[in-house]
Amino acid sequence: MMRFGLILLLACASVEALAQSRLVGDLPRKDNKPLEALPGLETEYGVVRASDGARLRTIITRPAGSNAKLPAIFHTQAVSCGSLEPLPADRLTVMGGLAQRSGMAVVRVERAGTGDSEGPACSALDYDTEVRHYRDAFDQVARHPWVDGNRIVIYGSSLGSTTAPLVAQGKKVAGIVVQGGGAATYLERMINFDRLYLERSGKFGPDMIHNEMIRRIAFQQHYLLGKNTPQQVEAEHPELAGVWQSTRGGAEAPPHYGRPYAWHWQAAEKNFLAAWAKVEAPVMVAYASYDQFEPRASHKVIVDTVNRLRPGTGTLVPLNGYDHSVWRYPDEFAAY
């Protein structure tokens, strides 16, 4: 786990070996796009079949020239829709750094309706289905000839930090690493998100924040716990009109971060801390000091909980001076 954490923080080094890529399985390539090819990596575009019949694209990398089964990193993606390929060859990303520097196999699973994957469009894919697809894929990837099924680490980024412990339930995992998401309730996350928006966006004066937070707390309760669409909330509670239109990731990226309202309603039902309590493997939580979405306490509660239950198995890694996307900024306002 410490090795993984160090890799997460390292910059890319030059790699001399040539890239190798191949397409296997019965899932066709869309639009005849070229296969990803990064120096020093062997890349396999494969397929897993979910329990509902959808074929999902897997992209698995390993160091070129590897022969033995390798420990693996299984990635659970952030909420926003978008393909996980290609990893850029001209700049460092977290996933690219892990693939090129870890010496491990790195597994990406394209969400339903994304990239080559079948199933509903990402804009219609709900939370429960997404988690079920990851769990199906995990079981099949664990049997892949490149992967040591006894040494798989789940890495969740952003809201993938909430799906990571749910994917791990009942599975044999070597560890979980998350960054950009904690174990507070989803309702608390959205309320914290609103608070940071009001404080850091520059659109609200200090004298406005109190009343705006009261409105937003009420709105989020009706929306997430009441399972009402934003339009229904405003129709039934006209005093909350305008909240949704000024919520970052709401009206500007419909329906909500580009995902259906059901995704968020289902996330609000989940007991994330209970899921973390059941994880028997070591846990590492990376917190960026300028995170725009969740505060440090939401991250730290994961580590505190697992260490009370299983002393010494939780580690909190501070990423001082970084934001939610692991970019460096001079302060939290510039990051926002």
C-alpha cells in the first residue's frame, strides 16, 4: 500500500520500451479509433460481460515484457461521463503515472454507454447499476492471465471513492486507495459542496451565505432524500426558486453532473461508512488540501473508523497545495 501511495505522488520517468497494443474478445471497436499505445506498456483491449448482458470494454496495461501474473490496480471512475482512454502520452496524469511507474497491471473498465461499452448511455446509467457492473467486472478481471487475483487494489477517484468500498464488499481485495471523496453521507457531501461554492466562487458576499445555506440545505433534502426532481422541488417550494440554477454541476451540466437524478438519489441512500467498516484490507485515503467538494473530515473519518476496528490498517495521505483533480494551486480560491 505504501508503494502504491508513493507511485501516486511520483512524476513520470522516461521509459524506453516500445508500446504494444492488441484487441481481444467479441466487443467491436467503435469508429475505428486507434488503440492506445504508451511507451513501456503492453495494452489489451478486452471485454467483460455484466450480469445484465451488457458487454463492457476493459483496458488493461502491464509493463512491456512481463510474463508472470502481476498485482493489479482496479479503477472506479469519477461521476462525470467520459471515456477512460486514451491516457495522454504528452503529460502526466494519475492513471498514466500508475500505469507507467507502478510495475503493476492497471485495469480500466469503460462505463456502460461510454467508449466501446454497451448498455444505457452514461446520462441514463444509475448508481446501483454502475456498482453492479464494476463488481461483475472485478470478478472476471481477477481471472485474467495478467492479473494476480489475490493482489488487486481498488483505486477510486472523486465519487469513485464512494463506489470503491461497495465494489469491495465480499471480494478478496489487497487494499483500497481513494482520493477526492470521503465517507460522509451523500446529503452532507452536497451540502458541503454548496458551502464551498458560496465561500470560494466569489459570487456571494459574506452577508449572503447564511440565508443561502438555509435555502440550499432545504433544497438538497427535498431533492436527495425526498427523491424529487429540481423542477418538482421548485414547484412545491417556490421559496427555493433559483437554487438549482446557481448550483455548480446542476443546471449547467444537466441533469446533474451529466448523470440521471436516480444516480444521485441512489447514492443518497448508501451507508458508505458501514461499507468501509466491513473492508478487511488496508486502506489509504489521499486528501487534497484545496479540494472543491468534500472537506478533510469526510476523508479522515474513513481512516479513523478502520483504525479503530483494525488498528494500523488506515493511512491518511495529505496532498498539500493540490485541488480535487490533483492540480497544484497557490490557494483554495485559485483552485476553485
